[in-house]
Amino acid sequence: MSRRVKSLQLRLTLELAALFFVASCLAVGGLIYSASRTGGSLIDRELGLRAEDLARYVSRDATGKPRLELPPDLKQAYDASAQRSVFAIRDKDGRLVEASTPEVATLAVRWPQADSEPRFFGLTGLGPSGQDYAGVSVLLDSAAGPLSVMVAEVSGGNQLVHTMLREFVFDVAWYVPLFVAAVVLLAIDSVRRSVRPLRAASAEARNIGPGSISIRLPEADVPTEALPLVLAVNHALDRLEQGFAIQRQFTANAAHELRTPLTIITARLDSLEGNGQLSALRQEVGRMNRLVEQLLCVARLDSVALDVSTPVDLRQIAEEVVGSMAHLALASGRSIALTGADHPVRITGNADAITDALRNLIENALAHTRPGTEVIVEVGSEGALSVSDSGPGIPLADRPRIFDRFWRGKGARSEGAGLGLAIVMEIVRAHGASIAVGDHTPCGARFDLRFRAA
């Protein structure tokens, strides 16, 4: 492979497969070698036993000379006509006692005396048919004294052993791939089960975000080699959570501390009479008040889990918010209309949070719609809520980012801080609801929220 395999599971499987294949080949080779050695040892052992049998039937005759008296079955085995097996026996002085054929007798007389250690030899072109023989010569004790016994058998007597070995090799050639395939499947299953805790940790890691920083990677059943990494990630998440908590607390404290002096400044400005500069100052203080309120709302959403299990009338919330913001719309030369269902629309959620979300959507719409136009709030009978304006609309490229905190599009005319839509998204997520951004006909933007019906 020119490229290194990146998958740990695939890498372990391939390495195990290669290991099993090499081990299987070595095991088969060892078995073949051992079987071949065993086959040769059996043949050598058989020749040694035949030599001992011959020595056992040698005794002295009445004159004291050694003589061989074989039983009928052994005589038939060494029949000169068959010549499958041949032998020659000499006494301690080298004199020939008995030989299976005259030709073997002639050869045996020229050979040196055997000793106690078996000596193996080969004969070529022996007999009328010119056959090859493999044999052994050894010095053995007998009733007639020490004897030098030579026994040989036609070469190829181990043909059965070689045939069995050949069949064994052919059979193993089929079994080894099947065995390796079975082992590889088991290895794949084993590796998959081994890395399952890592997959679970990866799946859990995908759920970690700014709103779910308290989630930790599971440490149970994680392999020892990967456990330090999981622990390090969890410790890093602990530090991040602590940093987030400090930051949220600071934001909440700062917004809370700013609230009182801004309220005092607003009250004093309202009691003063002045020119247009004082009016502009009041407007700036109003913006600061709104920013502080938004910061406090963000801090609450980040630190406290919303109770979204209360039955809520979506129509009633829309009526109250539209009624409270009508004067703001009229003051800016715009208007608000409430349409849709004229009956209670029951959903499950948090009334205060939904009120904040709708207020932010209407403020956003009033900031972008053209003077003299209308912002339309529509309540659907199935828990739907939409806010439409007649402004320039939202470009497709900006829609994925409009819910990010403090993000404002290029050339934005709004003087907001970029928190309103972020607050809406947090409230929508807390309710398990959905929000979609689209185009309003003939122009403008449309925000569609859908809550779960009660």
C-alpha cells in the first residue's frame, strides 16, 4: 500500500489477517516436514526390526557353525523370485552365514563388518530387473554370537508416505484460505467490539456544544490505550465549562450592575426639557437599556434550564406582545398586524421565553422593514408562529449565520448588537421547536416558528 491505512479497525484487521496467514503457512510447513521425517524414520525402523528378526533365527548347528532357520512366512518375504527384500548375514569373522541371493552374497563379502550403530546405504541396479534398494547394516547379538546383518528393500517403499503427504498438502491448500477467512471474520468482529466504546465516545462528543458543555465522554469499557486521551478530553471540557461559567457570571453581573444606573439616567432624562441633542441622548440610553436587557436574557438562557412543560396559549402571547409594541411601531412610522387563528392555540412551553422570542423577532422586523409598511404576525392553528416584514430580505449566504451571537451582516443599518436572533434561537432550541427563514412576498423576510402542540 502506498498510502498508510488511517482506519484503526481496518489496520488491525489487515495485520491480524497477515499474521494468521503466515502462521498457518508455517504450521502447515512444519507439519509436512515433521510428517516426512516421521515417514522416513518409520521405514528405517522397519529395516532395523527386520534385521533383528533375522538375527533371532540364527543358531548353531551340530558342528557349531551358525545357520539361519526362517519360518515359512519370512521365507516367503525373502523369496528370491520376488526380490522385494534382500539380506545377507556374516559371522564375527566375516564369513557368510546366509544371503537371499548369490548376487547379494557376493556384495556382502566385500563390505566391511558392521558395528553396533546402524549404517544406512543404497544399492543401484541390483538383480535381473536392475532395481534400486535402500538398506541398513548393523551388528547384532544372536545365539550364534555377534552377527553382521544387512537388510535392504526396494526403493519406493515409502511411496505410500509420500502419497499421503501429497494429498495432505492438496487438502490443506483448500482449508488454509477458508481457515484464514474465518479467522479474519472473527478478528473483524473482535476489533469492532473493541472499538465500540470509542465510537460511543465519538457519538457523545458530537453532542457537545456551547449549550451542552456539561456532557462528558464515557470512560466505561474504553480500551486502556485510549483511556488517557478520553480522560484528557474530559479534563479539558471541565476547564472549558469552568471558563464558560465564569464568563456567563461576569456577563450577568455586569448587565445587572449597569441596569440601575441606566434606569436612573433614563428617569432623569425624561424629566428634562431640551433640544434635539437631549432626544438623541435619550435614544442612545434606550439602546443601552435594550442591550442590557438582552445580555441578562442571554445569561439566564445560558445558566438556567427553561421549564418548557407548561401549557401556553400562543394566540394570547401574540396578542399581548403585538399590543405592547404597537406604539413603538407607530412612533417609527410603521404598523403591526396580527392575523391567523382567532381561537386559543395550545402549545407546551414557557410563556415568558416565547414572549421574549416574539418580541425580538418583531423588533428585528421593525428595524428592517421600510417606513409606511406593516409587520405581520401570524398564529397558526397547529402551533405555528410567523413574523414577516417588507424590508430588503436576508441573503441566502447570510442565513446560516444570522442566529450567531453578535453577528451582523455587511452593510446592516440596524443599530442592534446582534443578540436578538441569537436569543430567539436559544429559546427555540430549549423548546425543541424549529425555526426557518424564508422570503416574504412581494419583498422582505419571513421567520416561521413551529412549537409542539399541547
